[in-house]
Amino acid sequence: MRVRTCKESSRQIQLHEDVIRRFNLEGTIYISLKVGAFIKKIQLAATICYDADIILLSEDISDAVNLPEDLQYEIRVEDGAIHIGPVIGLLVSEKEEYLTENRLKEYLKYMLRYDEVGACRRIYV
């Protein structure tokens, strides 16, 4: 799923109504949102105005969690909370020429097991 910012609301997450049904959240008005160490109880709203793979976060929440909008995220619902992520980033160099094939193979071992936890992986240069 992709995250987008909604400037017209505050303390809110909007999910497509199909996603709300898939996670059995019908009738839920407030839910905890967890992104890494961030946790906040916010309003949950259903929408049909966007694709089902869009998560709309109000601007105040989006600013607080600071999730890049160009990544795909996993969401799950556990213990009355929506979890977004995790995103695992590995900053390897400021210079592109540093990234040889051998170095990338070496970094790969740090990234392999993240599929097991539903993580989005990125190597940043």
C-alpha cells in the first residue's frame, strides 16, 4: 500500500472501505496507529475516493511519522492497532561508485530475512 497525505483532516487515517472490511474494522471509530516507535490513537475513516492500495494520513500524522510516499508499505492489524511498515533502510555510501557488485552482494545478507517480518527494504546511496 502507498501512503498519501490528506490536508483536509487532522488526527485521522482513511482507508478504502474494502480494506476496512478485510481487516474487520467496520464500526471502529478510533484506532491506534503504530509506525516504528510512534503510536497514537486516531480516528479511522472509510473512503471510496481513492484506490484500495492508498492509506491517507492527515497532515499532522503524516508529519509525525515521516513516511516517504514513494514506497510500498505493508499494513497489519493486531491488538486493536494498525501497524504500517516496517521499512528497513541501509545507507551504504554517499558515492555511487562505491557500490560494486561484490559490495552489493555483501549488503544483501543484511536484507534477506526482512520478508519474514513484512519489511520494505531499500539500500540508499
